Amino acid sequence: MDKGFMYTFEDEKIIEYMKLSTEDKLKWLAEINEFAVMVLNDREKDFREKLRACEI
């Protein structure tokens, strides 16, 4: 992998997440996005978007 980033999760965390309902997973995702919008400054948001687009 030349660009972007990579991370790992413990098997237990993956299994725990898999047990959540679709509604709970979407609620969790919405909460994480809302939190990121509140706490990241413009430079950090730009950096995040470049990571997502594999530009860096």
C-alpha cells in the first residue's frame, strides 16, 4: 500500500460489531461523523479527505 493508511482490530471487537443491528451500526457511524465535524479543524478535515481519496 503506497498511499492511505491501514489499521487493525482485535477479533473480539469485530465480532462485537457484527452483533449490532444495521440500525445500531448506522447510528454509530452517524455519531462518529457528527463528532468529527465538530472537533476537526479545516486543515484536519482536508487531510482526512485526502486520505480517503488516496491522494496521500
